[in-house]
Amino acid sequence: MTALHRSSSASMKNGLPPQELLDDLCSRFILNVPKEDLESFERILFLIEHAHWFYEDNSVEQNPSLKSLTLKEFASLMFNSCAALRPYIAHIDDIYKDFTSYKVRVPVTGAIILDECYERCLLVKGWKPGSSWSFPRGKKNKDEEDHTCAIREVLEETGFDVSKFLKIDDYLEVTIGQQRVRLYIIAGVKDDTVFAPMTKKEISEISWHRIDELLQAGNDVISRGPNGLKLYMVAPFLGNLKAWIAKNQPSTAQKSDTPCKGTCMWKAKNSSTGGSTVGATTESQSTRPGSETLLSDLGPGKSFRSFRFNYTLILQAMEAAFTH
């Protein structure tokens, strides 16, 4: 079992979050939630994952002396710190194992964004060094519609709202292991579209990539393009994507005599060293009208920015969750 017991004074020396911070995160993200979100350990771990994002994106950024933690380390701390979860700390390894198994079965949706010539697709690169390139996508929330999830995830990862372009029946879908992945085709996006992620420390780069320069279609989840580009969940869609493009050619007015080149549209500053400052590749892309408002609306912890203790709700949620 991975348990990280420590006192508040000890935490100041080893960089672990103090008890006061863990209590605050527990109150914000676990106790004051609808009782249905506490009905299973899988849902509780999703709440802890949101708390982990908030910790990494806000607490660590504001206090560099705090240690960056893996989700499992953070979950162990939360189980130790939260009175409602503490009785189950002895089973944290099994609980976490079940959670990771559950996550790979949650359906994923996103979008394949094509330029006006249908020659390039937009890919995003993960934050950590050595991350792969992939189509913008993410896991569905409970009771969320496929297209709603796709719109939300693409907006979070690229800052681009595809809601006006998305057609409900225009998608490609594959099943990888036990996970269904559906990507809606968003075609005809202009070259001067501004892209910038709405979330911190998730995306390090956004670029147009020529489809004919990506690896040939196949079933490999992880693959590499001819130029060494590391790709994730791209190859399984390429065959059907090329077939879709062949049947849905853009008008000649949209075609260009000169092949469109791959272009970096946005890149985070210092992402390879773990820095959190982000900026665009050109001055015109460094700011996005309304992005400040959208970031506050979409970032982890959005429901808790006006948090106030409600002891009645806390007691009700704890009783409903742990007296079955």
C-alpha cells in the first residue's frame, strides 16, 4: 500500500501539501457534492482527480515549495486526510487499480478538424516531455451526450468552438480494447483560426499536420509518422478519414494549387521544463478575446470558486455514501 502519512510541520520540509490544504480540497471537491457522486469509489476517484488537477494547476503553481504528485500519491493523501474516506485507506491500492481499469472503458469523443483544403488535420500534443500528438478528445462525463462531450473537449484543448460546424451524423468511430472512441469530422476550418488551450498544463502545442505525411492507416494505438512524429489514437482513424475525404471533396474554390504545409498554431513557453507560462507562436495569437472568461468557466474547480461550507449537505452526502 502506498500511504503518505505526515504531520503539517513535516510536510513543510518534504514538500507535501499541509493538512490545512488537504482539508480544503476535501471540502471543495468531495464532501459538498450531490450524493450520487459518492455512490461508488470510481466516482469518488474522479472527484479526487479533479482535486489533483486543481492542486497541480493552482496550489503548486502558487507555492513552488509544494511537491508535484502523481494521482495515486495524491489519492493516498486524500484518503488519509478525509474522515469519510480514511476507513478505506487499507484498500487504496485495490481501489486505485479498479479505477484505472474503469477509466479505460469510459467512452471518448472529440473531433478531427480539417483545413479548407481537407489536406491537413489539427493535432494537439500533451504537456509532458515526450508526449504524443493526437486528435483533440476526452472522456465523457456521466450522462453526457457524445457531441456535447466533443464540443467541450475540443474547446478545452484548442480554444476553438466547433458547435456551429459539428454534424451529429458525421463522425468516425473505432473501439480500442474496451473503449469506444468517436471523433466528429469538422471540415473547412480557416487558416487564420486562433487556437489556444483553455486549460493549464494539459496541451503543449497545437499544429496543422498534412494527412499524407502521417503514418499509413493501421490498428496501432501508438505509432510514428515518417518524420518520427509520435502519434496516439491517430492511425486507427486514417483509413476511414481518407475515404471520407475522397467522398466529400471541397469545392475547387477552396482548393489551392500549392500544397498546404504543416504549421504550428500555438506553443506553450517552457513546457518541456515544466513551466506554466503559455503563449502563442505569433503576436496575433497571444491573446484571445473572451479567453479569460472561458478559462474561469472551464478550468478544474469551476464549481467551487464561490464555495461556502454547507454542513447540512456535507453530513447528508457522507451519510448517504457510507451507510449502505
